[in-house]
Amino acid sequence: MHRFFHERNEITAATDYDLLRASDNLLRVLFDIEKHSGYTAGKMVEACKSLNRYCTSHGIESDFGGGDLWEMAHYGYAELSAFVEDNAGTAPLETALLRVILSLLEYLNSVRALKRVKYVDVSDSVQREIRSYVNLALVVRFDAELPDSLDKMCVGDVHNMCESTWQKIAKGANAWSLLP
């Protein structure tokens, strides 16, 4: 997911880059939370800077950041929640990614509640918000959407249609030579 949000790609091309950077940095905070406190604090500061740039570019005064990682997560969530509620004119893709960011901040706040900080399973709310964003981005960019996550038959059919090609690629075949 880091690469998906950090690097420009066809799916995220229509989304504000500062929001993508904020998402990427929050994912990095969550990934390394118990390993490198200096690194995670720095990534949290970068996420806050990206959110501040986004707000400034939209004419909104903001003050994300300051304090330690946990304060930034707690107050960032509160300020961003109010921002999302008050800005009905925000573009749909940006709103969807703001909801991803909110779910990541909420998840980060829940990690603090643990007696010992450790990586826990990603909550359903984070997965749901990421899926909603990716689906909306696919609709906007390609007029296509993700299959229903509960529709195992269609997902299985797509997997079966692609499996032999992926196996050939995994064995070192040139992907272009596999096209009809």
C-alpha cells in the first residue's frame, strides 16, 4: 500500500498528491510503530505537513502537527473529522481519501490503547475505506469497479482466467510475449 499511495499511478492520478503523501506516511507510521520511534515521529510530522498543505491549497486554515506522535494522531483525527464534516464541496475522490486518512488515524489511536504498543490486525474500517477509495478511483479513471468482495465466484473466475499467465510471468516469461 505504501507504493500505491506514494508513487503516482493511473488509479491515483486524479487525487490530490498531498493527500496521497499523508496516507503513505500514516501507513509508514503504522508499519514501523514499535521499531523506530524517531522514524515514525518523522513520518507523522510529514503526514501533518501534507495535510496542512492540502488545507492551505483549498483556502482552509489548519494546524495539524505539534506534540508527540500520539498527540498528533489524537488531535489530527479531531481536526480532520471537523474538516470533513464542514466541507461538503470537497471532490469525491478527496473525500474518500480523507476518510482513509481518518480511519488510519483512528486505528493509530486504538493502537495506543494497547498495554504494549504492537502491530495489530488492520481493522475492518481501514480496509473498507481503502477499498471504497480504490473503487471510486477506478470508476472515475476507467469507468470500472472492483468486484464485490463477497462475490467469491466472480473473483474466483477472474483469478482462474489470469492464473496461468501469472505463473508464466513468475517463471520469468516476458509479459509482452504473452499478449495475443
